Amino acid sequence: MSEPIKYLLIGNVDNSKIITEFTTSSVDDKSKKESGLIFSKICKKNTKNFEERIKISAKDSFYYIIIKTPNIIFLSQTDSNYAERLIFQLFDEIYGNNILQNINEETGELNVQGRTVLKELINKYQDNNKIQSIQNEVNEIQNDMKKNINHMVEGLEDVESLQQKSEELKETTKDYKKNAHNLEVLTFWQHFKLWIILIGIILLIIIVIVIAFSN
């Protein structure tokens, strides 16, 4: 099985001391020397940019470097086709996995237990295809969750829209009832006026007839 992570160094950027190294059989002395030169050059810089991701191109490989607080530097050489995201993910996992608590105070180096845990973690990341497959599954699950959440949000928006339309319909119904009542009252008074006028006309005709006959 190919090992895309060829070399990994963890060091103290303040005193330029190497805490631990991990190498594979494919790493030659030249690569180790180049890694050491890069490590020394970064340690000698007056300004340390924490969490800055550095990528250096080499023959058929890349060097990746990052400095984390308070003074830990990670440096790794990988195959050129190894995912950059994964190597920085490995750095984060080493940093957050309490492995560095296994540093011997006297020597400043990682003890046996720490090196064992580190090797197991690196071996997990050596299978690039497996890690990528797992990541793809995670991404797929996340996408499905996002879709479900979006559907739920859309459903809530539809419910809110229905509630709003219901409220508007209630208001429209109230206005209709009010207008219908007003129309009913208006119609009643119009009919009442017509009856008054008709009764007045009839009374006038009767009075005219009575006067005519009396003469």
C-alpha cells in the first residue's frame, strides 16, 4: 500500500527543537534534509504567522507547514496528489487530540505513548481514498440534512402564508358582513321612503276626490 504522507515533523518554533518525526521507507536523506532546512528557516523568522497555511512545491511532492499557538510547528511532505485539505485536517487532529501532552519535559521530545498514538493517527490518514470516501459520505449526509432543513423551512413558510391568507379572509368576511348589514339598512329605508310617498299620493288622491264630490 502506498503511503502518501512521506514525512511529518512536529517541532518547537521558539527553540528550533524537533519534538518528533515520522518517516516512511520512501523518504530519502535528501528529502529529510530539505525538511530540516525548511524547519530551520521558519524557526529563524522574527515574525511567526500563526494558523497561516504554507504550501511549498517540490519534485513529485508538496511540503505543508502551519504554526499553532503557543509555539508548535507542523511540517509534512506528501505526494503531489494527496488532498491539501486532509493534511491540514491531520494537523488539526494531532493538535486537538492531546497527543502533545505526552512531551517529555526534560528532553522536549514526544514520549513512546505519544509516538504510538501519532503513528496510529497518521496511518489512518495514509489511505487517501478511504478518507476521501468517508468525507464524501459525510458531505452527502450534510447535503441531505440541508435539503431536509430547507424543506422544513419552506413548509413553515407555507404554513405562515396560509395563516396570513386565513387572517386576510377573516377580515374580508368581516368587511363583507358589515357592508351587507349597511346595505340591508339602506334598502329598508329606501323601501320605507317609497311606502311613505305612495301613502302620501293615495291620501292626496282621496282628498281630491272627496273635495270634488262635496262641491
